[in-house]
Amino acid sequence: MKKKVFLILVLFSLAAASPVMVNAQCSMCTINAEQGVKNGNTQAAGLNTGVIYLLVIPYILATVVGVIWYKKYRKKNIHLDMKSDRINLN
């Protein structure tokens, strides 16, 4: 189990570290950004980066909560002191 989790974490970190150009904008934002850049507006250049940040933050938060939950509630080797007698269900 630990090997699988480690492999998933390594693959996720490699995928997150690879630079990929993403255009994640709605049509209105794209039109405003294109018109702003054509008119010399420098504020529209960072619009795409802002949209990417807004997209990534919920995934990062879900990952952090999942890791904390996994570490807190994973099964531990606990010895249960149970009777070795047979149980009669009749």
C-alpha cells in the first residue's frame, strides 16, 4: 500500500512540475484580454495566470485535507484482546 501511495505522489508531483501552457478563460475574458493587449493594456496579460490560480487552489486544498485525513485515520497495528471461545449464534 505504501508503494502505491508513494508512486501516486511521485507521478502527481511530476505532472504538477511539468510546464504546460493552458488557456483557461471563458469567451468574455478572452475577448477582453485580447482587446486590452491590442490597445496596450498591460493588466490583461496576467488574467490567464489569475484564472489558473483560481482553478488550482481547490485541488491543492482537497489534496492537503486528504493527506491529513489519511495520516490521522489510517489503520494501526493494535492488538485486540478477544476471547478465543466459540460464539454460539443459536
